[in-house]
Amino acid sequence: MERDRYVDFLRAWAIVLVVLGHWVITGLVRQPDGSITAPELLATVPWTQWLTLGFQIMPLFFFAGGCAAGGSWAGARERGVTVAGWVGRRAVRLLLPTGVYSGLVLVAVAVCAALGVDPVTLALVGWALAMQFWFLPVYLLLSALTPALYALHLRWGALAPVGTAGLALLVGVLDLAAGVPYVGALDHVLVWGVVYQLGFCLRDGPAGVGRRRVAVAMTVGGWSAFAALVGFGPFPVSLILVTGQDPSNTNPPSAAMLAWAVGQVGACLLVAPVMRRLLERERLWRAVRATGAVSMTLYLWHMVPVLVIAAAFYLTGLAPQPAFGSAAWWGWRGPWLLVLGVVLVGVVRLLVPLERRLASLERRRASPEAGGSRADAGSRWAWRLWAGLGLSVWALTYFAGHGFAYGGRFPVWGAAGLAVGTVLVLTAGGGGTGVRGRTAQGRAQGGALEEAA
């Protein structure tokens, strides 16, 4: 199957904007006693909450992810790949780099705690290094649910995301108006699941999804609803969590976030023809492919340069210190982003050997021989996959909410949950290709097709 260059562009563009957005809103201040603090820009300078309308680009990542996952699962199903085999392989792709990153950070946290590093500082650093983790458990869950969601898509077409949106709005009402405890957490999967399912529709095109009039209706309707919910309703404009803001648009995702996401997807569909023509240019396409190849590395490691700059320029007093949020402070954002970008390129280059080893490990696990040897054992050991996914989702959710050093302490249970969960997924019988009744040659061809999906 030929790759949709526009889908790859959307994923790469979303990652780049996430990185830039986090860097823009992160500000460091050196205190008179030499310590470093990181005031919350969105809370300290309220007008900056409007900037989140440009930087909250994750709906497009879920949209593109749904399109790619739908194609991958449809092709895998035709080749006889089991649900556990497909889910396991997708989970490994996410958990391997995440586990390595988390393991290295947790080792650093343990060493710092043993050396008596200030608990407040350690907690702040641990939070900064896990601030992007909210996405990972949600995406893991949606990947695991893809076979079921795609079955709904085949049966109901564009009505499937409409029904999910209705359920998400009902959950939002129960959470916000009725105050039903914990029910709002469901919207983390439901709201982002709507966008994920719209990705299925982009690939298969039911009910005219992708046509200009549908895209216009989604854009105008979604963004008009967002404006109404913010202007006349209870929701704030910020599409990123702001401390003390209740309700928020992200924790859990609100009706306003859902409306914004629908409008954003509609706008993305409107510009798709133009972008597809531009992406025929090989220079631009090579840039997209290069970014996509390191997208997981960029996502996981992009806050490490902030710590490097903090140590090199702020702890030493070399960095200029204009008033936080002032015009001069904004003027220094340009050099700040440039230096961070240079450091991140260096970090990515250092990680190339590790990336190659992880890719080699994944290829060995997904090889025809491995798939054949595990196919019969898949059903017997599938419990490892689902138990591992459950533990991993719980641990990643904990880190997303508490950071890697909550209270300045090593997170024993979170670290254990992620370690055990990852090992269970890696050793699950369904972690191979899990193809039933195929020859080795057929499995090899199927694996190549799945990589292209």
C-alpha cells in the first residue's frame, strides 16, 4: 500500500509543534539563593493562554494515528494476523523507547535522591521530564482498542465517531454538572477516540468524509461550538492544563476540546489537496520522513535540553534574567529556542546507536521465524499482553500526573509497574506477528506490507 504522505506530514508537524510549544511556555528563573524555579507561564501571564490555540496540535496526531492504524489493522486482518499479535507489535513499538527513556531517568532520580539532592528541585525536574507522558497511556489504550473500534467503523461508518462524541458529551455532563466521581476519566479515551476514529474515515472515506463541504462543516461547526462554549459556557480558552483552573479543557478533555479538535480536523481536510501537491516535492518529503523517523525520540527527550541549558546557563548565572513575561523576556525566546534546538539535535545524534539496537530488537521479535514460533503459543500467553498493557497504562498515567520524583522521592510502585508491564508485553506470545496458518514466505510478505501501512 502506498503511503499517504499527508498523514506522515501531520504526525511530523504535530510532534514539532508539541516540542516548540513546551519550549515556549517553559521559563526558568534563577533565585537569589542560586536555585532555579520554573513559573507557570499560562497562569502567571494569562493572555498567553490564547497561544495554546496554535500549539495544541495533538488532535492531528490522533487523527493521523487513527488513519495509519486503521490501514495497518485492515491489512493485518486480511493476512490472518491475530488481534494479540497486532496489538502486541504496536505496543512494543511504543513501550520499548518509552521504557528505555523512563529507565534512564529513574536511574538518575535514584542517584540524585541517594546523593541528597533537594527534594523540591528533584520533584520539579521529575515533573518536567514526564510532562509529555499524558499522551502515551491514551494512545496505548486506543491502539489496543483499534480492532474493536475498526469493527464499529466498518459497520457504522461516519456514525461511529458521531456516536462516540455523543457518549463523550454525556460523560462530560455527568462529570461537570452531576459531579459523578471518576467518570470524567473516560473522556480521555472517548474524546481522543473521536479524532482517532475520524482517521479511519479519512482512510476509507465513508459518507463523504474528506469532501470539501464536510470539511467546511466540521471547521465552521467545531470552531463555532468552541467559541460558544468558551464565550458563554464554563470552559476556559486554554487548551493546555493551567494550575487552579476548573474546569479545564484537558483533564479530562472537555466538550470545548472536542469541538476544537473537530474544527482542527476539518481545517486539516480543507488544506489537504494543497499539502499533498506540496509533498510531491522530494526535498519537503525527505524532511518529513527524517522528522518522522525520530518522532518518538523527539517526543520523549525534548525536555532534556531544558535541563542542560538550566545547568549550563542558569545555575552559573550566565543567562540573562529579564522580568518573567516582559517584552525583553519574549525577545530572548528566539535565542532560547535556537539553543534548545541545537542541544536536541545533539541528543538525537547521541541516541542513534540506541535507536538502531531497539529497531533491531523489534525486527527480531517481528520476524517470520519468531512469529511462527509464537503463533501457537499466542492464545496461551495472551494474558501477558493484556496484563502488561494494563500495568503499563497505569504506570504511565501515574508518571503523567505525578512526574518521576513526586515529593522528591523515587517512585517505587510506578517504576515497578512500568518495568513489569513492559516485560510482560515483550514476552507475550502475541507479541510476535501471530499469523495463523501462513507459510514463512507469506508471513515475510505480510510483515513487509504491515511496515508500509
